[in-house]
Amino acid sequence: MIVKLPNNMQIENKQSITIIGANGSGKTRFSVWIEQNNTDKNVHRISAQKSLNMPENVQPSSINKAEEEFLYGTAITDKSWKKSIVKNSNRWKSKPETFLLNDFDKLMQLLFTEDYQKSREYRAEHKELKHKEFDNETILDRIKIIFEKLLPHRKLKIDAGCVKAGSDTISYYNASQMSDGEREIFYFIASVLSVPHNSIIIIDEPENHLHYSILGKLWDILEQDREDCLFIYITHNLDFAVSRINSQLIWIKNYFGNNRWDFELIENTDIPESLQLQILGNRQNILFIEGDSNSYDLKLYNILFENYTIIPVNGCTKVIQYTTSINENSKFNYISAKGIIDRDRRSETEIENYKNKMIFIPKVTEIESIFLLPEVVKKVAMQLKKSEDEANNIMVQIQENILNYLNKHKAEQALLFTKSKVNNELETIKNCKLSTLENYKQEIVNKVSSINFDSINLEFINLIDEILISTDYERALCIINNKGLIQESGLTSEFGLKQSNYIEIALKVIRDDDILQDYIKQYINIE
């Protein structure tokens, strides 16, 4: 099937088209254009704004009248009128982008008319014994099968003029009383099964009222059942968008009025498709970070950098890869990307090199150490009703505990730095062009023999001693590797809190204090 698009473009040989874009980019208007400019086919559009008021009882009509009422909003008595004009003025009340679609009653009338029609035909065929077999499965029968497959805890019962819902444990009741999600599922199934053969079906926000576990399964079944049709989805659900098979992604960048859009057909890049959609669907610059959607990194950075879309991508390798890819890809030239990765005992030279690539490294080693900074601790203490003197005394004790911890674990912390520096030295072997195994083995032997392990380790022992002698608490936070440092500091026992509870309170204090945010940004500077 061929679908016409604006700008004299077209798409063919796809099972579906998925449209994404930021709010206000003109996605719905784009779908209206498709509906109004593919008049050689039946295009049935289901808007996001629609009534889910399901009629309790239905009377059948004539099949042609019921079908026209559902598809065009009225029965077409004058066949000389263009169906597209009739649809626009009756189904959409001449407001196709914004009108609240209210066709559940027309849909139900079509279902029961078709059911009645097939029942009459079935009786007539059997009465005259013209055929031994007769396909008497109706759309309502198919709806029941798919609905119960998706929601096995709920059963449908088709009675004369009404549909009832229930289960083995719940008495049957009129289906108009089903939940929003159940009525939405019924409506989607019924609408898709009711459109004519070889239709284009446009669904604005197919995820409405649906649980994520049902969303993909529903549309998989309907696409399989209506392989003759082309599905066009307008969605904000990125997981659903990338789950479509044999689907063309369209990114709507902007709408300029007068049926003019800036849009692009999305092709694969070295950035995962789901991440592409997340980036394309917003208008802010991007900040990639380590961690996941539940990490403290994400919560803190959302507070500090509200002008960025923060995207956690787990490890530092992906932060580096995606930041570089976005900034080098012309497709994303309307935004810029930055990244934040952990310090991980990196040298100042490494830190500066990453900065040149728009990848930034906090001064502290662990994100948890941010919550041990003096101003943060004191503000949390006062939030917990401590006096200013009490807060200062707590801070003094915390500093002493942290420095004692560093002294006690000096050898362990120095070894971590030593291992990191040695690993960096060994990394250089990767770039050597060696033709034989013997050459490779000899290169490793030479490299290892050139490394003075004792000297490197002593360098970091001396650094730690320098911090301890000067009692430089903030420098200590910049080198200690321990995600449980808040617990080790004694802070949780001072406040009678678990580490997680303390961090949540600290995040709330930071969120409400602009001055404190500026203070923290000295340690996490992305400018």
C-alpha cells in the first residue's frame, strides 16, 4: 500500500507508520493531512480526544446506513458528494484536529447491525439448504475472542442489543460500566475490525488508558488480524514506537502553518532507536549520565540542570559514545549534548581531554559524596531542627570521621589509584600494530617491566598523607572511593536515619535552595 505524505513524499510496503515529535510540533495536523489527501483509499482516523461513553442498548439499522454513519458521521443520501467532504463536516464537525470524537454509539450500531444481518443470512441459508457450510462469525464474535485473549479475567456476553461483561466470580453487567481501559480496548478492537478492506487506520495516542503490558500485545494482534490495512500511530510511548515490526518512523520537527512541516524519515544510526526517539521527542539540550532511572545521579541532576533533558544510559562508555554521536550527527544539529561520567581516579589530563569533548567529570569521586559537602550537611541538619551550633558541631565530627577513615584505609585507597594508572598504561598496547603472537607477548613483557609499581603507589600514598596533614576534608571527598561513605561518616547515626532516607531529605533541601544548588555546581560544573 502506498501512502502520500506532505512535500510530495510517499511510503510504501510497510505494515505501519509511527509518528513521533515534541508537543506542539504538529503531529495531529500531519495525520489530518494524510486523511484528507489519500482519498483514493478509505482512511479511518481515531483521534486522541474521544468520548468513551458506550451506549447501554443498541438497535440495528440497515447495514449500509450503519456503515456510513460510522465511517463518515452520517448516512450519505446524495452519493454525488465527495466522501472526504462529508466526513470532514459530519464526523469531524469541520474541526478535524480538535473535535471530540463521539462515535461509540455509531460503532455499536454497526456491530449489532452486522451481527443481525449475518444471523438473518445464516438462517436463510440453512432454511433453503443451499450450502452445507456458512461463515457466520460476526465482528462481535471476533471482538469477544480478542478482548478475552487480552483480558482473560474478563468475559464478554453478546445479548440482543447489548454487550455484557463479567467473569466466573463477578455477575454480568452492562459493558458500558467497564473501566476506561476496558472500554478503550473494546473500542480500539471494534473500530479496527469494522473498517473496510485495505484501509489506512490512523490511531492518535494508541497508549491511552492502557497498561504497558497490554499495549504492544493489543496492536500486535490487531495488525496481524488486519494485515490488509496500514496502521499509522501517533505516540509518545517510545517503547511502543520501537516495538513495531516493518514500521517507518517519521519524526515531526516543526509545523509552520498552511500545511507545511519540517519532518524526516528516521533511519538507523549508531544510537539505539529508542534513545533516538527520546532525543527527537524533546526540544531541550541533552545531558547523558551514568546510572539508571532509579539512581541518585538522575534525581540530583534533574534538580541542578533543569534546562537539560537528563538521560541515564548506565555505564561511562555509553555516555561517551552517545554524547559524541549526537554532537557529530547532523540530524541532531538543533540540540547539543553533554555527558557526566564518574571521576574514577582519572588524571587531570584525562579530565581536560574529556571536557573538550563536552564530557564532564565531578570533583568528587562518588555522587554520594556530594551529600557530605559541608553546606549540604549543615542545611540538612537545620532542616531536621538542629540549631546552627549543633549543625556546625556535627560537621566537625563528620570531617574527623572521614579523615580517620581515609587514614585507616590509606593503603587500600592508594592501591585503587595505582591499579587505575597501571591499567591506563597497559591500554596503550591496544594501539600497537603487532603481526605475531610472539611480538604481542614481548610487548606486554616490555610494558610491564617498564612500570615502576612501587613508585606509582608511593605517589598516591604521599598524596593521601598530604590531605591528612592539611586536614583537607573536601580533597578527601575527591579521592575516596566508597558508595557507603555516608554510613562510614557517622552522619546517619547522628541523625538517626538510613543512608537512603538521609539522601532523600538532602535532595529535598537542595531542590528548595537555589544558593545551595549553585554551591554544588562548583563540584559538578558542566560549563
